Amino acid sequence: MSLDFKIIKDSVHGLIDLKPIIVKIIDTPEFQRLRNIKQLETLCYIYPCAVHNRFEHSIGTSYLARQFIEQISKNQPELEIKKEEALCVEIAGLCHDLGHGPFSHLFEDLAKKIYIKHNPDADQNDVKNFFVHEDVSLLLFDRIYNHLEKDFKKEGLNENFKELIKELINPSSIKKIMNKYKELKNAEDSHNVSEIENEIKGLKKEFEQKLGISIEKSFLFEIVSNVRNKIDVDKWDYFARDSLNLGINNTFDYKRFIFSSRVINPNGTLNQICVRDKELRNVYEMFRTREDLHKRAYQLPKATGVKEMIVDILYELDDVLDLYETVSKLKTDDEALNNYLDLDDRIICITLKSLSKFVKDKNLKENISRARILIDRLNERKLYKEISRKIVNLTKSSERLNKEAIENELIKKNGLTKDDICVIVNYFFYYFDYNFFF
């Protein structure tokens, strides 16, 4: 081990040794910003101990990614996993959440609301893609790589490996190939089968040229961000970390899962990570823990009420802080990316204490005043209240719930206005694939 390594004590995983390049990345402004972004958005208003942040979660995810890839390499040396590839997986785990805005996923909901305000006739796809934190993570990782290029190359990580890390964070190429295999499975016409097979060959060739690794290493993309079945180290860390801070029991044993994992190709498509059938109970426990966290914490009505209050607070600050301008230019303007890095959870405290002192415009002062009224309500626990809840089994319906239709119905029946109510639609999905077991 290098003399430059660092050891930290983590509340979940205990002692973690950090490689020199990992330490270098952690010590960048882009990564340090995660100290001021809470992992659980606004849940600390309901669970006082839920104050852990994206900084510690990212380090924990990186640690688990390293444990996983090292165990796979040890179990199956014939896979010939290079040390550079293993390091890329570890770095991807570290950097996967760089792009989160204030209050984590809450900022994505805010961005949609702001986009609709500025573009009332916008297409739903445009609204959905206006802000995606994974895309911003890639932008910020590019910046880190450019700043630490000599250190990366010292570890043997050239431009191809940079692209590999980005793909590990957001596996868009693998997702395209997987979607084509789904099309192939459902294809009935022999002409369509041949056409799709040729498209798959083309996508695989493009994948190998872009990333500089064989498509046989497709299993690498199931460690940090698994688009196939959502079982990955990102979730394992936040299951353990969130459960610890919320006081909720976590019965999933990720160590057992890692030790029993093997890479196989069960259906003639891509190499993937599978576990023994005797691990079925452990996998059930993982999804049960996930359900428990959602029902007892993440989707609590009071937690949702606080979340909507903070969305409304930040919505009032859109023009004050140029939020729409900043987010819309993230991919094209380096200054916008600099401004985005200044946004974190401290924005609420700054608004309450001092923001109005630096703003002269009358209209903007009114925006700040409305935001401060909501902040005072939040601090005095005068929270938005749940007035109704309905559980719908979507397996019995081919259509997703229409939020706008529900809202209009409530307004019509109860004589309310759009300002009186907020309809929240939460979806809870179970991911399962029997090809996952061997």
C-alpha cells in the first residue's frame, strides 16, 4: 500500500483506506460541496438524526464498489479484470452523486416546476430532461479529470478510462444495447430479427471503440449504477446509512451477496452479475428494506409536506438566484457550472438571514419576503397537511396516474384553487428477474 494512502473511520463501514487518487478527488471543491447536501433531502425535519450527507454516502459507495470488484476478480480470475478497470469502478462510485442540487432529489422536482414556469407549453420530455443530476455529475467529473489529469494518468487512466468512468456513472451505452435485446426478444418477423441483430452488433462495436474495453466486461456496469435490475452498491450504502440514521432495521447482508456473486451469461445476451439461488431470501430482504424505508421515511406524508414547502421556497427564489438561467446553461457555459457549485442546502439559512440585504430590486425583495414567510412557517412547524390519500394498484391498469386530472377533479368537487392544493403521485416499483439467480 502506498505511503500516501489515508484512513478514515466511517459510521457504517468502519475503517476505510483511501488510495492517493481517491484522496485527490475528495479534496476538490466539486466533491467537498457534497458536505453541504443532505442525503435525505428534508427528512431531518421529521427524523432529527437524518442529517448525514452525500459526502459520506459517496465515500461509502466507492468503498463498496472496490469490495465488490475485488471479490469478483478473486472469484473469477479468468475474467481478467485489469487494475485500471477496477480503479475506474471505485472512482465511479465516488463521483456518482457529484451533480446533485440543494436537498438532493428535491432540486430535480424544483427544476421541472421552474422549467414549466418559463416554458408553459413545453413537451413533457423537455421538462423531464431539463435537469438530470447524473448529467451534471458527468460535467463535474470532466472538470475534476481536467484538473487532476496528471494524477489520473499516473494511475494509467487515460481519456478512454475517463469515458469508462462516465459510462459507469451513467450507463447509457449499455442501456441502449439492453433495450435492443428486449426488442429482439419480442420481435416476431424474421426480417426484424435480422435488422435488430445488426443494430446490436453496431452498438457493441461502438461501445468497444468509445470505451476501449471488450463488451465481455459489460458486468462492470452493474456495480455502481445497475440499469438492469437496480441492485447496486449505491443502494446498498444508502440502505445501510439511512437505516442507521433513521433507526430503522436493515436486514440485508451485502457482504454475503458480494461473496456469492458470479459473472455469467444466463440468456445469451450480455455478461451479468448473478447470485446463487440460495441467496433468494437475502435479495428479498434487500427489497423489503427498500420498501420499509420508503413507507416509514422517504414517502411519509409529513416528509412530503416539508419537501413541497421547500420546493415552494426555492421556487420563489428562482429569479433572485437566476436558477433557471443557471440550470439551462450548465452544459454550455462554464460560469453557469461555477454558479451551480455555489448552490447547496445552506441556501435556506442564507435566505432567512441575509439575502435581502444584497438585493435592491423591489420585485425580487417581494420574492424573498414570500420565501421567508414559508421558512418561518417551516421553523414553527406549521407544515403543509395531508388531506387525502389513495393507493392504486398499477398492475391492474395500463395507464399511469394523471396528476393534472386528479388536481382538476379535486378543485371542481371542493371549490378549491390551484394554490390551495398540491397533488403528489408516488410510484413504488419492485425490480425482479429470475435470470439473476443460478
